[in-house]
Amino acid sequence: MEKIKILKAFTDIRTKQLYRVGQEVEVAEERVKEIEDNLETFGGGYFEVLDDTKPKVDETKPKNTAKKKG
């Protein structure tokens, strides 16, 4: 599954679902490519794939706040 953010409103021709600007939805990888190909006819740029692979900061680890001498 891929998470996408809607940049321009559109209706999915297969599901008839309306996607609104700013909405974030999860879509199968195959559907992302299919939707992208279909919307390319209308100029593209309707959504962006969000990168969920960014490493998240572990809040439980103490941060090094000691001052350096010198």
C-alpha cells in the first residue's frame, strides 16, 4: 500500500470515489500507477506519493545536552 496526498481534486473512474485536495489516502501500488497513468491525460500532478520510509526519531533515547569545553 502506498500513501498519497491529493493535490488536485479528482474522481476515481474505477471506484467513483471523489478525492479532495489535502486528503491523504492509502492505495494499492498497482492502483497508484493506474491512477497516475489515467490522470496524465489531464496534465498530471493530481497527487504525490508520501514517503513513509523516513526513519522516525526515537523519543525515548536521552539527548546529549552536555556542553563542550573549549
